[in-house]
Amino acid sequence: MGLVAREIENRGVATIALSIVREITEKLPPPRALFLRFPFGHALGERGAVDQHFAVLRLAFELLFAADR
């Protein structure tokens, strides 16, 4: 994911990766990553927890606009 995000960034589009396995993300780091403690397949949180999903997306956008890289 880090390689793809970096290539997208090189073309002028800001990215943020949602990661649930920090160790893997750190090996090929994307420009920005939000680390979450959810099980595989549930990067935005528990199934059906819409408020939780929106909270994660809000955090991602806050990081996207606040962090340089």
C-alpha cells in the first residue's frame, strides 16, 4: 500500500492509508497512515457501527489536512 500511495502522491493527489497492522505498514510506509485497532476486514470499525465509521473517516481527514507527510 505504501508504494501505491507514494506514486499517487507523486502525481499530486494527497493520500492517507488506513492500517490495522502497523509492522507491515512501517516496512513500506505511505506518506501518511492512520493506525487502527480493529480486526482484519474492518478498517473502519465494527460492522453496522455507522457512527464509528464516520469517526474514523473524520480522523483520517483531519490527519490528511494537518500532516505534511
